Amino acid sequence: MRCPDLSNLPRSVIYTVEVDPLRDDGENYALALARAGTEVLIQRLPGLPHGFMVLPTSLQAVDRAFDQLAQCLKSYFGDR
């Protein structure tokens, strides 16, 4: 957030979650990236806590988040 130049950074995927004291920082960073011309997908996931990515994927919200991330990465990098 303190970096004066966020241009020329790679496309980014930023997830924030509803229950996280760092949520606003993540969303502000995503907006700063977008203002600098970086392609960024930002999504706030409702009902999930900080560290949700280590929760079991048997939880539907976690499973959906991983599916969306996989689709995004596939679109960025293709079928390698």
C-alpha cells in the first residue's frame, strides 16, 4: 500500500472475506492496482473468515472459491 508505483504488475486475483480485520486493506490494494492499470479480479466472499483457504473444501463456499480461482488461472495461463 505504500509503494508509489504499482504499474507493470501482473494480473491479480484478490479474495477478501467478510470476517477479516484485513479485508479493507485487501480491497484498497485491489483498487490501487486497478487505478495503476493492472487487471485485477476482486471478490469479497461472504460469511468466510480470515484463513478460509485452509478450511475443508467440503464447505460449499470454500469449494466455490477454489473453483472460481481455478477458472481464473486457467483463463490467464491456458491449458498448460
